[in-house]
Amino acid sequence: MNGEESGECGFSRRAWILGALAAAAGVLRPISAMSQDTQLVQRNIPSTDERIPAIGLGTWQTFDVSTAGDVRAPLRQVLQRFVALGGRVIDSSPMYGRSEEVVGELATELGIQDQLFVATKVWTRGRAEGIRQMETSMRQLRVERLHLMQVHNLLDAATHLDTLSAWKREGRIRYLGVTHYTAGAHDDLERALREHTLDFIQVNLSVAERAAERSLLPLAAERGVAVVINRPFAEGALFRTVRGHALPGWAAEMDCHSWGQIFLKYILAHPAVTVVIPATSNPRHLEDNMGAGLGRLPTVEERERIVRAVVG
């Protein structure tokens, strides 16, 4: 399927999205006014109705560090503060160098393993090699059971999904899914949604990369599949676009205190989105990202205003 569907089915999807977007704009409080009983916005995993916080933590590049000196100290702070502010979902991959190992070690040191929703990926070809890699990931992450295992960039997806379906039945993983990070792979992700029983997909979406909104996200909602969002800042391009620009006055109407929160709230306001996973090694940036999970979410019209303000 390319683009937006036409006809009666296409209209019903568009109407559903517009109605749900309006309903999604609930009222929460900004992080500066957060009280002990305030939670980050939560979303349901459609296949089980389990609720998870909608702001997660990615590890691409940021957690791929050595053990030398105090290089891991900021990451320890990031992970500790992430959990303290209500975060749970942390996403990694064997593609990300030492990231799995670092997450496992720090989570164990901090005693927060039981509070995390740990997701990683399989990124290789062949059944035997896939099993070997996934078992290595579990050892490095120091978990006996993974919350979510995903096929990274759809590499040998049919082979690995067959293994993961068996692992799910055996209780070795709770959820399975597939991922990609480019708009050019969206047709392949749609095909996977139609051909396989998935719990999650992971895809790129940002103010600058909105292609997933046309048909992929509506299809995921229709199929009852949770959506993880990667590249929420378009690998930093969004910050370069607004560099030197003052925060617009209307940001306060959406309880946004930074451009980063505007970018994240744009994503969170889409009703098909389950969790967004910005990556950072900076504790201050982590706190700012988490603040996007509090406060009012943008309406349909406000999302359009964000697009006009950022990309024209």
C-alpha cells in the first residue's frame, strides 16, 4: 500500500485518526509542577492492554561507551533519573556496539532491572545465528526474559519471527516486533504488518519525517499493533533548524518549555503512537525529554501549526 487509501476504508481511517487525535489531547502538568502522584502519559499495548509510559529511552550511539575513567557516570545518572521520573522502556540492539552491555551493567548496579521494560533486536541472518545473537543479548542485558525482541531493519524477518513466535510461546520473550528507520522501508513494514502476527513495530517519525502518518500508523492501529517511534529529532536536524529561534509564545499553551518538548509532543499526540525513544547521554536533556510526557498534548490544528513553524 502506497500513500493514503482512497474510498470508504480510507475515509474511515482518516476520520478515526482525526477523532482520536482530539481525544488524545488530555490535561497533565509540566514537569516543574510534578507532584508525587503525577505520572507520565501512559499508552496501552494493544495485544495485551498492558500500560507503559509513552516516553522511553533509546541507546543508539549514546550508550556505546568504554569502561575507562568516569565515562559511564553521566549514563548512570541518565538511567537513574529516567526511572525516577517514571520511565520504563529502554531500547537497544547488538548493532549499537557496547550499548546492551552498558545497559545491563548499569541497571544491575542501580538495582532497577525489575523496573525496566527492556527491548532489543536481532540483527543477523539465519535461524542458528539469530538464536546465538539473541541469547548473547540477554546475557549482556542480564535478563532471563525479555519484554520485547524486534527484528532489526527487517533483516531475515520471516526466519527470526518464526523463532520469536516459539520463544513467546515458551515465555522467553513477552512481545515481538519488527523495526526500520527510513521512509523507504515503510512499504516493507506494511507488508510485515499484514503477513505476520506482531505486537510492535518500530518506525521513524518526527516533525521533519512524517511519511509514517499517511498509511503505516493507521494500519498499525487497525491491526492492533503497538508503535515505537525512533528518530524523533531526525538525528538532530530539527534542533539545527530552530537554532537561534526563540520558543514561540503558543508553546506554553501545550505546556512545552523547550523545542525538544514541542518535537516530542507532536509525536505523542498521534493516537497510534505507543512510545517514543529519544536517545541521550545528558541528564539535563533526559529531564527535558521526560517533561514532554507531562502537560497537554497538541490538537490536530496545533500539530499543523508545529509543522508550519518548523519546516514551513
